[in-house]
Amino acid sequence: MERQEVAVLYSGGRDSLSIYALAATGLDPLLGRPERIHLLHMLNGMGRFPAFPATRLETATKILAAQAPAGAKPPETEYVELDCGRLFQGLWLDHYEELMPRFDGKNLVCVACKLAMHARAVIYCVRHRVPVLTAGYTLRQDYYPEQTPAFMERIAAMADRFGIATRFPVYEAFDSEDVTRHLLEDLGLPSTGGGERKCLFCQTKTTARPEQIGRYLDEMIPRVCDYIDHRLAGRIREAALCFPPGR
């Protein structure tokens, strides 16, 4: 039997830290208690304070290990940084002058960034035979366009094409910030202060609605799937030509 493994899109913020804690302690019945947890920290080229996520993880790991039952072996944890900057540029920054008018002038920069992150995560999961990818999207943050059903349903379908199950284990349960803080504080973990890198774009305003989000993804996901196919097959040139640099 293959070892049970799970990947987490890990920013160091409260929600992704909560998913790590749930998996490490086995408190979530859907996640179970995997033998290995892969924390995938994405670099989009726009993040400051690079030490925050790793520092918070180091603290959390020690606290959770100290609470483990006697004789229980904590899950192995891999902290991996993956660069999605080139994809992010190709999906939005290099072409936003042409893209914005096609999508009703809406700012979809965070949608593009998260699409790039999920693409890199899918490649990692396939290569490392990790069957489940999780993300800490929550209902209380559905003002972020990438934390809406329009995004989540399409991104899960994209990953499924490559045999990876995408789950959003705290989406409904963490409908209030108080729930997140309660879980973390109950486990003795940090619940305040930003543990994630500070991204230049994360607070940018957008009035994008599901219609524009969906149309953008429906156009871009086929290209992303081609890119993933090429990367997995080792076709370096073909993968690069999917998202050539802007000029």
C-alpha cells in the first residue's frame, strides 16, 4: 500500500497553517493523518519578508510535536519553495493591456497568480506522487476572486485531469475568523500577526465577478494544461512557448 501523503498550498497565513495543523494532528476526518505532508510555498516574485512562512512553520512544528501522544510518530513534513513567477507573468503581467479590455476591464491579477500556483502544485504532486492537494480558501474571504466557486470548481477540474484531487477542507467551516483563531489557539499555535510574505498585489482592488473570472479561466486553463503536459513529458521548448516573455 502506498503511503498516504497530502500537499498544502502553504503561505504561512492562518488558514494554510490551520490545514497543516489539521493534517499533522489528524483532527480532520477527510484529511486523516497522512504519513507525509508537503507544504508548497509559492514564489510569485512580488513577496516581501521571505523568512515569515518558514519561521512560523518551525514554531508550529515544535509545538505540535510536543503535543503528540506518547509513542506517536509525527508526520514527515517537507517545506518546498516553488517559483511560479514566469507563469504569473505569462498569465497576466506580460499581457494585461490586451487582457483587461477582453474581460470588461476587470483586474484579474490575483486570479492569474493563483492559477500559476495551482499549475506548479499539480506538476509537483504528479512528479512526487502526492494524490491530494489542499488550499486554505474560506467562505469569509470570497471577496478575493480566487476564493470563489467560479475559481475553485475550475481549478479542481484542471487538477483532476492529471489525477490530483484538490480539496478545500476549511472553506465552509472557517466562515468566521473566530473559528480559525480558536483552532490555532486551542493547539497553542500563533493566531495573530501575518505569517505570510507580503505580496504587492494581495490587497489590490477588483470588482471582478464570477462571470469574468470564469471566462478568463476558461480561456487560460487549456493553455496551462498544455504547459503542464509539456513539463511532465520533458518537452522544455514546447513548455516555454506556451507562455513566452513579454516585450
